[in-house]
Amino acid sequence: MRTALKWAGIVVGALVVILLIGGFVASRVGAANIAEVHDVPVATLTIPTDSAALARGAHLAGIYGCQDCHGADLSGQVMADEGPARIVASNLTPAGIGGEYEPEDWDRAIRHGVGIDGTALFVMPSGAYHSVSDTEAADLIAYLEALPPVENDLPPMEYTLLGRLLAAGPLDLSKGVYPDPTPTSSPAPGATVEYGEYLARGMCAYCHGEGLVGKEADQPGAPPAPNLVASGQWTPEEFHQALTTGITPTGHEMNPEFMPWTATAKMTHDEREGLRLYLATLADRRTADA
């Protein structure tokens, strides 16, 4: 009996040692993945200074949901302080990273998901902005560079041991890096299928997947993003109501954490109408492809 217990103790001890070694190795691998430098092709942008461009940039910041993460005045906030990381949305004003960023740094972060040091940005939805054109990116950057400085003492972004372990495998930060070139131009904003497709290709496809056919959520606990064919068949009144109030034609209240209707509510009527017109073509496209 004592011999059996002795061997059981040895086996358990060996397993503990193996787990500790495995955890140490995984932590080092995860830390290396977090620190990996990504080289992405940054566009050479001419940043405008006229009032129309600044106004357009402010509008884009609203419809792209910048305030949802970085706060109403864009001075940043701690979004989470538990789990795999302390997630900090940076202070975008000149008192924060806005005082350090050049246009290429903004572009690298916004459209490619890469920080000024070349590492992947965690929980930065660059997939939604990667298809933003050079013109609109320049307007957005012009607005960000013109922000008044707001002092906000934020702690640094920091990965926990769990975060480093996950970064060795399941938490693949490179998935948030978009190395492909970005578009140089975009359709004129308005109630057209072309502009609606431009919006959908970035903002909608980021959650709803390629072709807007729906996709399992990347965020733990989030519901799957549905196929958007049905929403393209809503009446204009139903569509605009859903995207401005978060209430669907069936009376379902959409959670803005998962469906950013608070951002789409800031679109102009014509921008939303362009999106509706494009989504209305999806059913015909599915039939043609069948």
C-alpha cells in the first residue's frame, strides 16, 4: 500500500513539474507573440486642415464608434481590468498618444491594427476600418489631430499570466493585424448602392463575415452575428428605426455592445439608406449565385 502511494505521489509530482514547465514555456512563447513586430504597408496621406474635412472627420469618428471605446472626449478609458489583460483604450488627444502620432502612425493603428512600436493592438477593430479609403482616413486623422488636449492618467495596457498563456495559442493577436494595402478612394457618401457596399464591406463584414452571411462571434459570450439578407428586406421605415433606436421590426432590442446601433444612429439618413439599398441586393445576389 505504501509503495502504491509512493508511486502515486511521484506521478503526481512529475505531472505538476511538467505542467509548471509547460506553463513557463507557453508563457514565454505567448510573451514573444505579444511582442512580435508587424511590418505593414502604411499609406502616405496628405492631412487636410479645412473646416469641411474636420467636420467630416468628426462625423466619421462618430459612425465608426471611436467614442464607444475611447470615451466621449476621446481621452481614453480602462475597458477591462480582469481576465487575460488590462484593456486600455488610449487617450487619443494631444495629451495622450495624439501628441506622439504622425499620420502614418494613425494609419498603421486605425486601418492595420498595429501600434507605434509595431506590435499588434489588442481589441482594436481594425478589420472594420481596413477598407476605409485614404480620403476618409485623412479626414478622420485631421479631426483627431485637431482635438483639444485632455489630461487623463491611464494605466498601461498589461497582459496577465493567463493572457500570455492564451497568446501562445488561442489568443492569436496576429489575427487583428491587417497587412493588405488599403483603398485609395471611395464612392461619394450618399443614398447609393455603391456607397452602401463601401460601408458594408468594412463595418458590417467585420462582424457578419464575408458576404454578410453571418459569423460566429469572436468575443466570448457574444451571440453569433446573423445573415443580413433578411434586414435588406425590411421596409425603409423598419430599417432606419432599427439602426437608430436598436429595435428591430419584431420588437427585439439589440444590445449595442454586440450590434453598434448607437454608431449607425449617427449616420446621416442618406448613409443609412445607401446601406439599406445595398443590403436589399443581397437576396438577388444569393439567387444568382445559387
